[in-house]
Amino acid sequence: MQISFDENTRSFHLTNGLISYIMQLKADNYLAHLYFGQAVERFNLKYALYVTEREGCPQPDGMEEARVFSLETLPQEYPAQGCGDFRIPALRAVLDNGTSALDLRYVSHEIFSGKPALQGLPSSYVKNEDDAQTLEITLREVSGKLSVVLSYTIFRNLPILARHARISNSGCNALTLTQAASMSLDFNAAYEYDRVSMYGAHANERNIERRQLGHGIEHTSSVRGVTSHQHQNFIALCEHQADEHHGKVYGNTLVWSGNFDAATEVSCYGQTRLTLGINGEDFRWNLQAGETFTTPEAILCFSHQGFNGMSQAFHRFVREHIIRGPWQYRERPIVANSWEAAYFNFTEESIVRFAKDCVKLGAELIVLDDGWFGKRDKDNCSLGDWLITDTKKLPNGIKGLADKIHALGAKFGLWVEPEMISPNSELFRAHPDWALGVPEHKRSQQREQYVLDLSRQDVRDYIVDAICTVLRSAPIDYIKWDMNRNLSEVGSAQFPAAQQGEIATRFVLGVYDIMDRITSAFPEILFESCAGGGKRFDLGILCYMPQTWTSDNTDAICRQKIQYGTSYVFPPLTMGSHVSAVPNHQVGRFTPLLTRFICAMSGNFGYEMDLGKLSAQEQEEVKAQTALYKELRPLIQFGTFTRLMSPFAGTCNETAWSFMAEDGSKVALMYFKNLAEPSTKLRRLCLSDLDPQACYQVRHHLIPKALSVNPYAQDFNLEGEVFGGRELMEYGLTMDRVDADFAAYLIVLEKI
Ligand code: DGJ
């Protein structure tokens, strides 16, 4: 791993043998971007940016004669607005004289081992200094009023870079930032790439969308104050021919949980620019003389082995450099959550009964979801009243219940939604100005709730204190931290008019502050974040809480797409995924218990149903499934995940993925076929990354029961069968079994 600066060519080369990132200082100290991709040993810097004159491109003063140098065509590292580059800028600001033309030039740089943390923001980290190297380049606006430090970290053995920018007011008067992206990446070609992003909605998160880049600007963004159900803060560019296993892919995401914008622009000269960072819409940040604004961190991944290559790198990165604390490498327990089992309708007695039934069948952690505080018999009140336990439901308080659950040999968890306040709550009656709001406007409600103004220190202190009091009051092992609305009427009663454009950003910084204080006070508690399901599944929150509830949609068929899309960036270990009852509460579908199990066990496994209500035969099945999950848990939670068949492809009828043990000794293959077809095409499923010389024996084969209406249907059990590694990768396994809707198969192979 090495970051070098060549004095002769005035170029920077960041490389770790997997990737190279090359920049060069051009005439008059403009910082140009040259290359990002597979590691290169040599790079001819002389011709890399050769361009001839293009009529219509301005030249900087002093370069007008040559007519070939223009910011309009120069690939740049951190393009700014107003001095001849008309493409999307990374930086926009209004200076003290009211103008906003910015001309950034290189001043100095520094190279050092390790990776410093970002001020006030979550960021990736390394445990040992030798695991990363950092380059910081300082640019200054020619007026001297503003300077920018661009920070780049390269990690050992990962095709990944972390970037952010620190923008300082180096003048004497105040200035205002109106755009401060975390990264900008210029590609010297346009038509080579497809643009891949994720869209969705509540209960339908992270659908993958891929289309060819066209001329002009395209945005994938959020202005909802959170990452959002609607768009993920992820953007990839890939070659047209790239697929799951082959081709070049540039995947980018943010360590950030608020408004964001991922923008791409193809210029008239066929160049592509990609910027990613806080959304400039409605963003203003005042910088007084001497103050600095730090952008969130962007994570850039390059894969020449398609989207699986990208995801596997992201997954390792999340496990090793995002998730921290005692739960980083600890196996996660099987959860039984009360939400879909009881909603608001429970008592201590009913939860203890629920717990007994679930523990008997293998659950290890019993979670009491919403409804335990204030007058919360419905989702329309009491948020904020965390110190008022509902003693009608829980006569012995949280402690009484937690003790009873512990006595069953299980862990105990609780639901909270600390960032919210109900209009109908004691907290709101006492502090109506504690909710975000704008003068002369009524606040909009979503789920009959408002959002707390976490830009305020006093509000943050109150919430930290209240939640810590609850956590100290009982033996609580797990917290589900929910967040059920978007931000609207974003204003703070405590900030002056000039700073109202900062509130959406300050809210997120406030969330990080309270999460940091609460999670570090209780390091042993396992925190799971949630936001109406999966609207805040991002690397920012994962820095505090090592797992996230993926979606409120627990249907095993919908979940295939949701989990497949989520796996583009996030490892299955982080994805809460539970078996729920049939008919499914979100889509009314009946799916077999086996299918629900195989889908849920592909993530962070648990139950979202009352297991006591199952038939005796189903209970036996659940018992066997939880036992099998416990055997496979290290493989599923810490193995390498590979996508094999996409639910977004063709008729969206099949999905397959696999988990490979770190040492290659075991592989679990999950295959789903949603609708049965007559005279179906013969199907073979090829595995990947096996040892071609080794033999693999089938240890477990879970298959749907053959339908009795078909006299020729047979159960087909491969248990004990032996296959060659090369055979499994080249010829594959025949997946032609029974015809039944919503079928799923699990095959576990062991190297022998
Ligand atoms: C939304 C979450 O996503 C659900 O799992 C559940 O916790 C409810 N909120 C509770 O109100």
C-alpha cells in the first residue's frame, strides 16, 4: 500500500495493488483527475489529458493563447462553480462580496499512515495505522477567502477509497456554502457506462435500476431529511457488458443519513462527471472567519469482477471498517419480535407467554416492540414520554418483564423512537417549541407525529438522559431504534433566520450526537436501527448500530428483491429479516414456512409472529429450522455472499444466492422459484468461487414437499451426494424439482 507524490510529473498515485487513483497538478496548480481503476504500475502522464481546442470553452487567464486548456474539459478532483467549468460543481459558495465564482488551486499536501476520524460525523476507521494511508491536499480559492482540504484514504487489501472535503473560511468575513459534495469523479468517456441506482417506497425498498447514461444531468436524491425509502445514497457506473460476475463497476456510497444527491452529467464532449454528497437543494451553511465545514465521507469502490466484486468489497469494508464495538464479530441472536405478533395489544402476561413459546422453539432474544409507554394503545400518541411506562400493560414495569424473560434463558429487547414527538404527549405539552417547525405554518404530521428539533443541544440532552434512564432501569440487551417519518417544515425555534438553511444538516448531526452518546454509554447492548422499515439503511447509522431492519415488508417473495438490492452495499449480517405469519400482513400472500425460513435466514434471522399459534407440526418444523440456523450461523453471518440469479431479471420469477465460509469449507445455496410453470425450462444453477479440484458433499437439502395433486411429482433429495468443485461451477446443479408456487430450496455443501 502506497501513496506517492512524483516531484517531476507533479502527480499523486494512490495504490494498494488492487486499485490505482492518479491525480496531477496541471499548469497554475489546477488539480486534475487522471485515473481510477485496476492497479497500474506505469501511467504515461504526458498524453493522458491530451485535448485539442474546443470552440466555446473558456481558458483561464494566461492560457488563452494555447486554447487547449479549459476547465470545461479538464477532469477535476473538486470542481467549483463559476470560472469556466459549466458542468455540475462539487462546491458552491457565496463570498462576502456577494459573488460565487470560485477558482481553487493547489497549495500543499500531506501523506500519513492511518485514518483520522471526521469531526462530528461518523466515518470509517482502521484499528491499526498500517491498515490505511491518507493523502490530504489543500486547495485555496484565489481570493484567499476559502480553502479546501481534500482527504483520500486507501485501505489495505480492499479496492476501496474513502474521501471527504473540509472547507474553511480563510478570509476575514462570513461566507455561505450552498453546495459541498463529498466527492466528484470525472471520467473521460461517457458512452461506456450504465448508471445504476436504487429506488423504492415504504415496504418496497432498494429496487435496482440500470440504464445507459445519456447527455445531460440525472439525479438520484433525497430531500426528505433522511436517506429515504425512495432513493438510496448509492450510485454506480458500470460498463455496458458488466454483470454480477464480470466487468468494470464503480460503486459509490456515503457515510451519511440525511438529504443527499448523486448526480451524473454527460457533457457535450462525451465526458462523464459523478458527484455525491449532501443535497445542495435547500442547503446553506454559514462559515464565519476561521470556521470549517466537514462533508460526510464518500466510499468509492472499483471492481473489475462485476457487481458481486463490488458488493463483496463493500461487505468486507462494512464489517471491518464501519461496524465497531463488541458486536462487530459477535454472532447475532435469533430474535422474536412482538410487533406483527401483537402490535399494541399486549400485557406482561401475554408477552411472557409469547416468549415461552418462542424460546421453546429456538428464539434467543425476545423484543417488546412499540406500545409500552405513555398511553400508546395506537400509533397516534405518547412519543417522547419515555419515562412513563404503561403500568396497565406492564404492572411490574420494564424491569419486571425483562427479569421474567431472562428467567426463561433469553435476552430481552425493547423498541424506542427517540427522534420523534407526538402532538398528543406530555413532552409536547411541556415543550411545544421542541418540534421542528416554521413560523406561521402548521406542522405537517406523518403517522400523527412531529420530529424533535435535534439541532438543539437542550433537546438532545433531554433525549439522551431519558433514553439512558430507561436503559439503566432494567436489564436490556437489545434496542430497536425506530424513526417513522420524513422531515418537513424544517426550521428551529432556536436558530436565527440566517441559519435556518443549516437545520436539515444540523438535525442529522444531532441524530449522530445522541446515537453516539447513548450507544457508547451502553456498549454491550445490541442496537438495531429501523426507520419505518428501511428508509435509513446507510453507512452513517451502521457506524453506531451494527444492524438495520431492512423493510416493514416481511413477505418472502417481496423480500427477495429487497434483500437482493440491499446486498449491493450491505452485508446480510446487517439486514434484519424475519419469518412472519401467513397471510402476510403487508401483501396478504400465503407462502410455505420453508420459503419464509430460507429467505429470512439469508439475513439477520428472527421471527415476527406468534410461534405459539402455529400447529404442532409447524412448531416441529420451526424447531428444526432454528437448530439448523444455529449450525449454519457463522457461515451465514460471516461468510462471503454471492448473488447468482437476479429477481429483477426476465420475468422476475427466480432468485438465487450463496454463502461461502471464509476458509472455503462450506457453502450454502438458496434458490427461490416464485410461480410454478408448466413444461418449465430445464434449469441448472452454477455456483462460484469453489475449489475446482475439491469434492463437495451435500449435508443438508431442504426442499418443498411435492404436490400430491401431481401423481408424478417426486421429492428429490440430494443429501449425501458428492459433486466436484469444477462440476458445480461449470455444469451446476439441476434445479428442476416440484411444481408449486413460492418454492424455495436450501442446499448446504461441505468440502470433503
Ligand atoms: C415501524 C417499524 O418498521 C416496525 O417494525 C415497528 O417497529 C413499528 N414501526 C412500530 O411502531
